[in-house]
Amino acid sequence: MWLLLQANPQQLADTTKALITQPVAETISLWSLLDRGGWIMYPLYGLFIAAIFVFFERFIAIRNASRIEDNFMSMVRDNIITGNVTAARTLARNTNNPVARIIDKGLQRIGKPIDAIEKSMENVGKLEMYKMERNLNILSLIAGIAPMFGFLGTIIGMVQLFYGISSTGEYTLSSIAGGIYVKMITSATGLIIGLMAYVGHNYLTTQIDKTANKMEAASAEFIDVLQEPTR
């Protein structure tokens, strides 16, 4: 404070002017930043929308497939043991999930050898697995190609940047740094989209595996019930 008081008015004025005229860091919105990525951003937007749509469509389908009442197999078992196969089939047909459809196929084959029943149920199980895994390969594909699109955009941007430098002869540090960070936007976007698709694919695969375990457990329990003596 004492030094400021000792300074002459001209020095204070010059110092104040210098502080006022210091450059202020430029702020930019997220959308404006993404827009600087160029035309390569549009395929990335398409991949992002496709990944979100496939994930939620498969998530809802798999969640519905995994829902089954805890007492479903107990009710089927009671009906089979008491000889009321018609009631067991009615219950299975009115239950909309893979486990019920597998059990219904087994109920249709009652009276045939156990091996034939198991084979029929296994075929239905494979079909149900195919239904749950449908379109999952799209997420896997997006996880692989989105980063590639991002890197492609960066390479194209760098080629354009250095071509402009060679044409104009202007190569200031600010122009080079600005051009590089703008072109890196495509790489960052591609990596983020690819990571999201990869995580989504693995999450859905885990949920399918859980449902497959339920299907296998129900099939094994059904075969055990068939080998129990009737009342």
C-alpha cells in the first residue's frame, strides 16, 4: 500500500490501463465447440443416436424377458405332479417370457423320451437367446467405428491446417494451436461415443447371461419334475 501511495499518478494510470486491457480468455459453449469439428461430426451424431436407440430398445426388451414370478415353476410343478397338464400349459401360455415359452414346449412334448423333450426345449432356448441378442452387434460395431471416424476427422483437419499454412505462409503459434485443438474435437467425440457403446453392449450382454441362467435353471427343474412320480 505504501508503495502505491509513493507512485506518481502517471504510473498508477498506466498500471490500471494495463490491467484493464489484459486479454480475457474466450469462453465457448459446448454446441459451438462441437460445431467446429466440421462435417465429420454428422456421422458421429448419427452413430450416437443409433447407439442410444439400440441400447434402450434392447434394455427394455431384455428387462421384460427377465421378468418371471418367483412361484411360476412351483405352480407348474404342482400341476404336473397332480396330473393337471392342461392347467400347466395354460399358465405357461399366459406368461409372456422366455422361461414360460421353454416350459410350454416341454409340456407339449410330455409322453415322449426325456432326450426328445430336452432337445425341443433347447431349440426354443436358442431361439429366445437370438431374440434377446438381436441388434446387439450394432452396439459392438459402433464401439469399433466411432473412434475411427473421430481419428479420421482429426487427420483430415490436420491436413487442411498444414495445407493452409503452406499456402499462406502464416504459421503463428496461436493459429496452429487453435487449429489442432479444434480438430481434436472429432477424436474426443468418437472416443466418448465408442466408450458409451462398449459399456452399453457389455451391460446388456450381462443381463442376457442372467436371463439365460434363469432359462437353464427352469429347464433343469422341469426335467426333474417329469421324473418325479405322479400322485
